[in-house]
Amino acid sequence: METKPLKVKLQFGIYKILDPFVNLLIKIGFTPNTVTVIGFILNIGVAVVFVVGAEKSNRGDLSYVGWAGALILFAGLFDMLDGQVARVGKMGSSFGALLDSVLDRYSELFMFLGICFYLVSHHYLISSLFAFLGLIGSMMVSYTRARAEGLGIECKGGLMQRPERIVLVGTTALACGIISKYIGGNYKLYVKGFPYHVFETMSIFTLPLVVLAVLTNLTAVRRLMDAKAALEAKDKIKFRHENTVSGVSTQKVNS
């Protein structure tokens, strides 16, 4: 009996929990595309929260980061629901799949726009650089898969796919906002003999962005290498087939 990976088991568990809500959305009359658009609008809201936080809060006030994290997770819920509404309600369509992919990319762009704006505004310049690298990696993870599938190759591997990115950014932003209420937004940890602090409250959010920047780009590179191997194998089969056909044709002409 084949054992399902932990990630698949978790997905099935979450879908079971969400099924009553999915059925409610279908009864109300929501289509998969409606759910997709709602998720996109919520992600625009994420960017707005970060921008407002950058303009109205000071460096030690991390409440806006927490609220943005909560909204990222809530918007991510709709990202899961659209596919379920399509499957359960038998409303799947090719355009719906395209719309979902396009608005997912826009959603991430808006989210990272807000994050980068907030970090630059509060002078977390190095962290903003890693956030931007995370944006690049996120886009390339998706693009590599789309391009490979356009060439007839399945390409879904890697550690940092969209669900993982949403959970990582959302949970750490939310945790940052909550913990800042207890230890303070300006908390800093120093090590004796070292002139700079090695940790601060904002690190709860910014250190995972470093992890995101590294893993997304590694995932994109891994997908590229997997696609390369698959495409080379496909080309070899095609070449052998062409040679076989050419050989048969030559024999017929000679006979």
C-alpha cells in the first residue's frame, strides 16, 4: 500500500475542514472565478495595510505587520477555496485555471510590493533587498513550471511553492505583530563583545524573508534542472523515433 506524503495528508485534512464552507459558498452562488477575484482583492488589501503602516506607524510599532500577516493568511484561504469550489461544484473551466494563475501572480506582486515599501520606509534596507530577491524567486518558481508545462513537461518539485510561501510570510508576520505586544517593537538582543545587535523584534519577520529568498530561487533552479533532464530524455526519444522512421523509409525506397 502506497503511503501518502505528509504534505498531501495535510492538504486532504484541510480540505475536509473547509468542505462545509465550500458547500456554503456554492449554495450562495459563488463561482470559482468569484472566489479567485476575492482573494486577489484581499491581497491588494495586504499591500494597503503595509503601505499605511509605513506611512502612519513608527519603527517600533509592528501592529500593522501583524494585521498584514493575518490578512495574508485569510487571502490564502481563498486561494485554496477556488479550486475546491470548482471541483465540488463541478464548475471547473480552462479560463478559470488561467485566471487563477494570473491573479495568483498579481497577488504575490502586490504582497511583496507592500512588504518592500514597508521595509524601505522604516530603513530595513538589507531586509528589503531579501524581500525583493524573494519576489524574484517566487515569480521564477511559477514561470519555470509554466514554461516547462508549455513544453509538455510536468514540473512541480521544490520546497517553496505558493502555499508554503503564503504560510511562511503570513504566519511570521502575524507572529511578529503579536510578540511585539509582549516584548516591545524595539527589543534588541546583543552579544557581549559584538558591537551590533544580533536579533530584534522585527527579525521574527525579516529572517524568514531571507529563508524565502534563498529557497524560492533554489526551487526555481531545481525545477529548471528537472525540466532539463526531462526535456533531454524527451528529445532523445524523438530523435530515435525520427531515425527509425527515416530508416524504414530508406529501406522502402531501396527495395
